[in-house]
Amino acid sequence: MSSVERVPCTVVTGFLGAGKTTLIRHLIANAKGKRLAIIVNEFGDVGIDGDILKGCGVEACPEENVVELANGCICCTVADDFVPALDQVLSRTPKVDHILIETSGLALPKPLVQAFQWPTVKGRVTVDGVVTVVDGAALAEGRVAADMDALAAQRAADDSLDHDDPVEEVFEDQIACADLIVLSKSDLIDADGRARAEQMISGHLRHAVSVVAAKDGRVDPAVVLGLGIGTEDDIENRRTNHDDEEDHDHDEFDTFVVDVPEAADPAALAARISAVAEAEKVLRIKGFVPVAGKPMRLLVQAVGPRVNHYYDRAWQPQEARRGRLVVIGEKGIRRAEIEAALAG
């Protein structure tokens, strides 16, 4: 069966907080009649990213076309989670034109792409391309994420340490599998910063791969969708750090959910989140919080100490006005201190 007859899938990967969900929201909003479906993989107990995407309210991607996988990293549970989710999406009527797969920030793209070679999968779908989203502002400062200063200092101070720390390895593998790089947060860097960011990327690319700068996830869908690469046919040529491993784990990371009370002042809440993220070396905080006197729910997205927040939609009548934040950090972060600080 030719790739034209198969449903194209775009794998959107990238490190924690790089801007994957923001990019996908933009693609959904600008689908121009193309019927989309999304498979979104969370690392943690609460499907925050899936809920964000379901709240878009775009006819081209109705809520039932957003499928969440919250049982662990998709690259570790391909057979158990991904294939059933794919079956669910492909059974939709009318038929979807394109599938977007958002991996968790900790996922390795290669095992997922390899699943497209399976006989039960190969005849129905193809990998249109792997799009890796990277944090331009962090890369311009020589880091793969916004809050890696302590890790970078540790590597620089101790020559006996292996420079391929877990976070670096995940980043390198995501770059190595890319067919397109989206350099997010481009508005936060100048020309010299972009050059430094691209230098950080170039050493891990297998061949010439285009780098597209983006602000707030705004990239022309024609640039991202319709690449027609069929990445599954070339994936074995993309060498990664984990090629000789049968599997991998995420023991280097801790993730937990914090229940937070209604906020009186969003700015004060953001300041508190920023302070605890910086003090406790938290990689990522994201979730929803009710605000006193406001019918809309507040969406909070923090990458290290950088915090963004905005009202994304109204609380539904059947929905509890409940604040919940997902916290992701390296193994050993102080959960009790973080919970106390976020609870206010």
C-alpha cells in the first residue's frame, strides 16, 4: 500500500517545556479544513496537555479526536498503549486526514517510529516526519532546558563525570531522529543567540535538517505537515545513545501532582511558582488553577523559573473548580518542600 493511501502521522517530540503543545495548538487552529487527530502522551498522573488541546474548540480536531496516553512514556509502552490508541483514531468517522503524536518530554522518538514498521501498523499509517521542538532561549545560553545551570556547573567542575547525563542523552536522541527542528521562543533571542542555539543542535544532527524559528508556536502548517518522508523506512540509520539498549527507564526523574487552593492573585501565584522552581531545581510545572471571582480556569506553564499563565476556557458546570499542578524534576527533588510552597 502506498504512502498516499496511508494516513500520515507527524511525531512531535522535544524536551520538557520546549513548546510542543503550543505548536500543536497552532497547527490545529490553522488546519484549513484538514481533519486532524492527536495522540498525546503524558509523563505523570494528570493529562494536562491533553486537556489543553481538547479545549481548543476547533472543528477540524473535535474533542473525541484527542486521545491521551497517561500510563507512562510512549516509547516504553508502544505495544500496550500506542497501537490501541492508533486503532481508536483510525476508526473515526469521518476519516482523519493527519495524526499528530505529541510525545512526553522524556520520550525517545526512535522506538516509537520503529513501531510503524510492524505489520499491523505499516499498512495503515506512515511517519510523515519527526518534528523536534527545542527551547531556543535555553540553547542560546548553552543549556538544553531553562533550569540546567546546576547540572552544567557540576559537569564543568568534575572532570570524572560522564558528560552524557540522562537529560543530555534524551535531548541528543530527539535531535538525532529529527526531520525538522522548530526553534521555539525565538523572540527571546537575537541573531547571535540563534547562532549559538543552532550550534548546540548541529552536532547531533545526522544530516542537513532545516531549523525553523517560532514565536508562540506559530509555524505555517505547510512547513510542518506534509513532509512525506516515511521516517520509519530510514529510522535504523539514525544512531542514538540508546541503540544498544533493549529498553530505558526514567528513574532519573520524579513526577507528582500537587493540589493547590483557589488563587486570589494570578501574578502572586506565578511569583510563588517561579521562586519554588528556582529554589528546588524543578524542570517543569504545569496545570490548572481556579481564580477567585473568575469563571475561567487559569492555565499555568512553567519551565524552570519562567512562568506563563492565561485563562484558557470557562470551568464546565460538571467540573470541580480544583487546582492541580504537575511537578517534574530530576530524581531526588524535595517533594514536601515543593508541595508546601505551592500550596501557599
